[in-house]
Amino acid sequence: MSHDHTHAVPDDRRRLSIAFGLTATVLVAQAIGAWLTGSLALLVDTAHMLTDTAGLAMALFAAHLVRRPATARRTWGLRRAEVLAALAQSAVLLVVGVYVLVEAIRRFAAPPEIPSTELIVFGVIGLVANVASLLVLSGRRSASFNLRAAFLEVTNDALGSLGVIVAAVVIATTGWQQADAVAGLLIGVLIVPRAVTLLRETGAVLLESTPPGLDLDAVRGHLERMEHVRGVHDLHASLIATGLPVITAHVVVDDSCFTDGHTARILDQLQECVAQHFDLSVEHSTFQIEPVGHRGHEHVDHV
């Protein structure tokens, strides 16, 4: 028996295109501003904006790739393109964040002269564009790793622009030039933990770790308590992409099930069990039904 399942992929390309256009425009403006003012906070925000523009470009490209249909060679299509894009974005964010922290500490000891008026102008330009991008992305920010990464990058950009503005105001009112370095330091502190979190989560997907919140021991317990089930082994669960968990298992049942035609009903019950109790789609659960003596013919022992 064969099953032909199609996997609906949300189309977020329009949102990402708008965010990319806004971010790229501000990148050019802030690069000019950083060159004119010599501000660390603005330079950091410009470097961050550069990585975010590249990140949004990757996110947009990945959003195109994931919509390609599955083939005999790529049975899940290119659904994991979003995970790869998010992984790359988070890695770049982490590098930028570490650089920001190091440079901010260095400049705190020897702050350069920063023209506060120009700093405010470019900071406001960046903040307005970032807020617009956030509004575009916010409605779908949890829809995929790809959009989470994009939203995170734009959020950090907005915080960076806000830091630039605050630093400029402090410099203008008090003359304390270290405010620029402090703003850069705070931006770095905000970037690094979020980048590490996303890096860890996307890495876990690529390592085919058990999906977050899923207790495989509980899954095994539910399955083994079913009538006629004698044991469960080779139990695996992973996440192909956002919203696409899969689970596989070898299920040992009474030998009589193979003579009285009960195996088909057991398969239905297994799929219903994982779908109802663990929110795992019936389409993506695969069970191998085995008689009691079959495990002795298997050459590899798994959990």
C-alpha cells in the first residue's frame, strides 16, 4: 500500500522581500553615517545591518527553495533549506556579537570624538526602517526557523538603532563619549544569547535530535500499553523542518495478530495514539509491525 502526501508550505516570501528591501536601504544609509561620524555604535549597527541584509537574502532564497516539490532524490524536497539558512544567520550573528563586545571594551578605554547630531539622524533612519520590518514580519515570526532568524536579526537591528540614538543623546547632553561604547556593549550583550539559542536549536534539527517537548519514554510507554503490543524498539523521532516531525518504531505484537488479521487495526491504533497524545502527524509516523521472534534476525541492536 502506498500513500501520497503533500506537505503544505506557508509562503512568506512577500514579507521577507519587504523586510529585505527596507534593511538593504538602511544599510547604505548607515554605512555612509558610520563613515562620516566614526561612531562605534553606528559602525556596529552597520556591520550588524550588513549581516542582517545577507541573512534576509538567505532567508528569502530559502523561502523559495522550500516550496520546491519532493523528488525521488530529495524525498522531503528542500524543506531543510530554512534550517540551514537559520543556522548560517545565527552563526554570523554570534560572530558579530562577539566582535561588538571586544571592540566596545577596547573603545571604552579610548573613546573617539563622536558627532552626536549626525548620529541621531542615522539612528532614527535605522530605527524607523527596522520597526517597519518588524511589523511586516511579526505576524509570522513563529512560523519557521527561517522567519524566527529573520525576525531576530531585525529585532537586534532595531535595538541597535535605539542604542545609537540613546548614545547620541547622552553625548550631546553630557559630552560623555564613552556612551557610544556602552551602547555598542549593550547591543552585543543582546545579540549573543539569542544567536546561541537559535544556533543550538537549528543544530539540534540537523543532528536529528528528538523534537523539543517530546518525551520518547512517554511515547514508548503509551505504545507498549496498547493491547497486543509486546514491546517497542528502534524508536526514533526527529524534526525535518518547522512543523514537520517524524517518528519511526519497530513494534512487537502477539504472533496471533498475523493469523487473525489484527495487524492492520494495530497499525491504525499506533498512528492514532501518537497523533492524539503527542501531536505527531499520522502522515509522518512509520511503524514496522513484527512478530515476537523477529528481533533475533536483526543484526543491530537499538534502543
